[in-house]
Amino acid sequence: MIEMQQVKKTYPNGVTALNGIDINIDPGEFVYLVGQSGAGKSTFIKLIFREEIASSGQIRVNNRDLLEMKWKDVPLLRREIGVVYQDFKLLPKMTVYENVAFALEVVEESPRQIRKRVMEVLDQVGLKNKARFIPDELSGGEQQRVAIARAMANYPKLLIADEPTGNLDPDTSWEIMKILEEINGTGTTIIMATHSKEIVNTIKRRVIAVEGGLIVRDQHRGEYGYEV
Amino acid sequence: MAMKFRTLKRHFKEGLKNSWRNSWMTLASVAAVTTTLLLVAVFLALVFNLNHIASGLEEDVQIKVLVDQTANEEEMEELSEELEGLDNVESVVFSSRDEEWQDLMTSMGDQGEAWGLFEQDNPLNDAFVVTAEEPQDTVAIANVIIEDFDYVERVNYGQDFVQNLFTFNNYARIVGAVLIIALVFTAIFLISNTIKITIIARRKEIEIMKLVGATNWFIRWPFFVEGLLLGILGSILPIAVLFTGYYYIDQNMSAVNQFDFVQLLPFTPFVWQLAGLILLIGAVIGVWGSVMSVRKFLKV
């Protein structure tokens, strides 16, 4: 699903965020990405859906060469990847339904198909009865579920979650984790950046620890921590 | 760039919605385009008509070569051949001194008849009337004739008048072009600013669109529509002014038509063509302004 070889990323201001990353993530895996703030987690994630371009090395995502890729193919890559953020990134003036439908309108789905698919994913995250609400009328956990539904609308093969529970209380966080596990159960690859020791140590999965722009630990069914 | 009709409809709806939401900025840009196009319209109508009148006059420009009175028939024949051998000359017509006399008398009307008494003492010269292929070459040809040709007493072509006419026309075109370009860029700048504001208002939306895989064209279209709308709205008033104004002037000009040589371009098709041109300029200004402002926001 994701192959990286000797990936380096230096920003125009001279900061080197990643300094030679080698990694292989197979389809269907669930991977935690841990590390201090500033360790390079965000850059790692941004490289995958090409919000940033690597300075050198090789990146393949879903059999696409990200360094050789043409600009016009970037939207096609992004349709294969769902992204969920800590701050949800929902449009405040749109209803829950419209927020999810937005992702499908953009790829020019037919109105019938949109209606069907939106209700499907809202059902999957348990928010079918809140379709007419606007984000402000929902709790944080519910808003994150809308964001997940939107990310899943295009049947992505890969779901990237950047600290999805960062703004949520522990109980709500477990709800979100349950949904992510279900999605992973249907074969979707998940990469989740997190600072939650409790989650990583309870739901044991592959852990990739990043420190100073390098992978310092890559362990199946690993525990939280990123000390060298 | 195949696009489904449904998508096109969506883009138009979004574009209209944006313009409506920022109605004050929309109004400001439309006002800017209106002012620009109003001046452009007046100016173009003026320049096209000046050009029309000038070319009319230019076409009448001829060189009259007055033959030296002492020249005999052989020498006159020689001169005629030399004149016809000149480059860029369209025609050489001989006019005898008797014909010249007749022309003069006719042009003087009633007074001419009185002068008829002096026909025996006709003081005029035989003449060749030379017409240049391109009116612009008239002065150059006349100079060659004066300097290089024998048996020529004098050359007449309304020197100062022709020279001034050409100079004035050229200046008018240059000044006008500079003025129009400056105005057009001002209008483009104002439109691009308006659209920038609607983009900033929708930055989050654009960010999410890109996140879920919208193509740049999908994002660009509503702004494109908005720019086009601003340009077209801005051209309505100038076109209306053009139609009524030109109609009014045209009517009054033909009412006092003793200046037969000052013929305006006919209302149809000129005003229609100019209106089309104004609409086109408006649309181009609008689209250009929007493309300029969207470009920056679509990087990455």
C-alpha cells in the first residue's frame, strides 16, 4: 500500500523534517504513528496524500509514484485516500448530510448515488438520525464521526487519521476507535498518528515511532513510546 | 475537459451565490468595469470614426504635377512615362491646361462665368494628376518628383493638410491605446480583488475540496463564472449609452449635412459590432481578473 525508500524532506526554510525514512505498509494494516510534536509525524502524513512533496527518495502509494506524479493526477490519488483531522474540518454552514455529500459532489457522482452513499456511511458511524443537524449542534465525538463518514464516502483504500482523538474525552475516544477498527475490519488500511498511550497500549497494533526525522522503532503489536 | 451538465449547473449556481454574498464588492467591481468600458466605448467610437473620415480624405489626396510652360510635347511625353514608371503609383492622368481651366471655372460657380471672358489668356499649366497606391506614400512620391524630375514647375498635394492629418491620426491612436490599456488593467485589478475576497471567505471550503480530491478546474469554475458575470454586468450600461448616444449623434449629423465629407460610420452595422466588442472586452476583463486571483490559491 505504502512504500518509502530513503525519503527526505527539507522545507524551504531549511528545516529538515524527515531524514531518510524506509517503510513498507501492507494493505489492510492498522498502524499507529507515535512521536513527539515536531518529530516529523505530520510531514510523514502529508507526504502520503501529497500535500507535501519529498525532497528526495522514493514514495509509492497505492501503486502511484508520488515523486513522478503529474499535478493533474493528484486529485485521483486523494480520492483513494480518506483523511481525518483532530479539528474535524467540517463546513459549519452545511448540515451533516451536506458535509458528507460534498465529498461525492466533488467527484461528480450522480444525485441518486450520492443520496444512497451518504446515508450508508452515516449509518456506518451511527449518525443516520442526525443528518439534518449542523456541526455546531453535535458533540465533538459526533463531529469526528461526521468527518470519518466524509473520509469514507469515496470508498478509500487508505484512511489517514491525524490525532483523531486529540480533542476528545476518553469515553468518546473509545467510540471513535471502535469505528476505526470496524473500518479496518472491512479491509481499509489505517494510519493513525496519536499521542494516546492508553489507546496504543490497549488496542495493540503495529507501532511506528518517529524521532528527529527518523524511524526509531517499528514493532508489530507494539507499545507506546519513542525513546531511542 | 468533459463536464456533466449537472456539474456546470452547480458551478453557475455557486458563482451567482458568491457574487450575491459579496454584493458590495460585486457592485464596486461592476462599477469599475462600467466606467472603463464607458470610456473605451466612447473612445473607440471616436477613433473608428476619425479613421473612417481620415481614410476618406486620404483617398482624395492626389499629387498635381504642374508641367513647365516651356516644355514641348516630346518632353511632356518623357515626363509622363517617367511618372508612370514610379514605384507605388496607382494612376497618372493627364489634364490639359484647357481642362484645368474648365475645372477651375466650374468650381467657382457663378463667379466662374464672369472669369470666362479671360479664357484666351488662360494662365494655367498642363498637369499630371498622380494618385499613390497607398495614401501614406503621397508625401514621399511628391518629394521624388520635385527633386528628380525635369520639366516640372511645381507640385501640389495639399502638403501641410495631409501631413497634419496623418500625424494627428497616429497620435490619437497611440494615446487612445495607452489610455485603454491602463483602464483595462485597473478594471482587471479590481475584479481580481473582489474575487480574492470571495475566495478568502471560502478558503476552508477549498481546502476540504482539495482534500477529498476535487480537481483544480472543479474549484476554479465558480470563480470563473463570477468573473464572467462581473464583466458582462459591467458592459450593460456602456452598451446602452453607446446605442442611444450614437443614434442621437447620427440623427443630428444627417440633419445638418452640409459637411458632405464628414460621413460617420453607419449606425448598422457599426454600433452592433462595437457593442459586441465591448461585451467581449468586458468578458475578457472579468475572466482574466478571476483567473489571476484564483491561480495563487490553487498551488499545492
